[in-house]
Amino acid sequence: MDREKAIEIVGKKIKGPRFQHTLGVVDTAIKLAEKYGANREQAEIAAIFHDYAKLLPISELKNILKEGQEDDSLLLYHPELWHGPAAAYILKKEFSIEDEEILNSIRFHTTGRSNMSLLEKVIYLADYIEPGRSFPGVNETRELAEKDLDQAVFKAISNTISFLVEKKAAIYPDTFEAYNSFVFNTDS
Ligand SMILES: [Fe+2]
Ligand SMILES: [Fe+2]
């Protein structure tokens, strides 16, 4: 699928600030892909579609996770996490996007996971640091993204876990595993 077609599809589903966010993620993902050697076209398509399911009602997301072959253990955790796997399922089914690297980068953009691929890191980080984002720690993560992809994703995952701990919210195991895999891979 080309960029124009993808943007047209997503533009019908996502409006306003959420669409601006998506465009910010697209620009950032392309820059990161070029800087760190990920495939530009995959990064672009993944970024355009990453929040495709973001605005679906919770009940619909729940049904998609139950009916699709997505990980329904997520249903025990915050609904904010559900739109990644739900989008992966819809994109495969309705738009015949079969590229598993693209689908995984969308699927795991809400949680991270152990040993993330280059494209998964690019999309996770682009979603976290796109220019429209403003929250504590984002500038530090942007600076790291200029220097070292792994350090930047590690920072984003660490911030997310700290934020959840602060709120006494549950933490999905994949997010811990992402954190641990960066600890193990960067301390050696
Ligand atoms: Fe998202
Ligand atoms: Fe997003």
C-alpha cells in the first residue's frame, strides 16, 4: 500500500489532534528509520496505521481481541493497551496487510516486548517522542534518540513503568520483559 492510500484510509477513521499525532509519528518514524537503518517504507506504513484502532469503543476492542488471534490476556490490563493488537488484527483482515514486521510494530507499540525488532523500536519511540508530545522526560528521550536508539527506547519504557508504578497501575508483563531485555543487552 502506498502512503497516499494509507493516509486516506486512516484519515477517515482518525480526526483532529489524534490525526496530527499520527502525522507526527510518521515524520519521526521516517527520520528514525533513516538514522538507524530500518526500512523507510515499512516504518512509514506502520506509523500511519499504528493508532488505527485507537478510537474504537472498548466493547469493540474487547471483541476483536477475543475473536482475533491476539493476546487476550491483555483484557486484564488497561484498555489503553488494546488498540495496538486490535489494529494489527483489523489491518490484516480488512486491508490485507500481511507484512508481519509492520504488524508486529503496530501490535507492540502499546506494550513493547522482549527483544524488540529494529522496526518495533522505531515505531515505539516515534510514538513516544513525536513533536506533539509533551510530558516529563520526553525531551531527555528526544535527546537520547539523536544518539542511541536502544538507550532512547529503554528510557521511554523505563519512564512508562515509573509512571504506572506512581499511579499504582498494573504493568503488563511484556512491558517488564522489554525493560529487562534492555537491561541485559545494554549492561554487558
Ligand atoms: Fe497508540
Ligand atoms: Fe500513537
